[in-house]
Amino acid sequence: MRGIDDQQADMFSYLSPESDDILAAMSPLFDAIYAEGGRPSIPPEKLLPAQLLQMLNSGRSKRLLMEKIDYSFLFRWFVELNRDEKVWDAPSFTKNRDRPLEAARVAGLVFDEHFTVDGTLL
């Protein structure tokens, strides 16, 4: 079952992701890859920023990422968690992260091809 994306009303935020037409258009696609029943999962709108945080901060593990999100107000704001909202545990985050990725592979949106970019040219 797809988790509900409760907004962070008590954090300082001036831009709302709901105002983004792209996320609104993607909502039916997200709904299609989640079951109708069961335990609510982590909303994809929160998974994507969390993965971006892990990549940008050279996160070595999911547990370390969850720990950083737990104590950093800036990280909480970025993934849209309220101050008193419980941070996800690492196995749940991993399982929920893999679900949209597997759906993208099945739909042919992700490829196994690999390329390398020389950072000195950037």
C-alpha cells in the first residue's frame, strides 16, 4: 500500500512540492506500482530526496543516512519529515527504494549500460 505524504506544516518551508505539476502528473504512475492493501510504505516523494541526500553526502550506508536524517533539521526539511515524525528504519527504506526502481526496469526506463565521465573536463 502506498504511504500517504503528510506535509510538514510546522517546519519553515516556502515552496511546496504539491505545487509541482510534474509530481502531480506522476502520482498515477506511483499508485500503479503499489498494492491496494497492506502496511503503508514510504511515499516516493520522500524517497527520491533521501536518495539524493545519500548520493550528495557520499553516504556509506542506509543506516548512516537514517541517522543523519534523524538528527539534522536540514535533512528532515529536505525529505519533508516533521520534527517529531519518526525516521524510517534502514531495511524499510531499502525495500521501498527498490520497488520504484524495479518498476522502472520492467517498464524499460532503466538500462544496465555504464558510462564514465572524466571529472576534470567538467
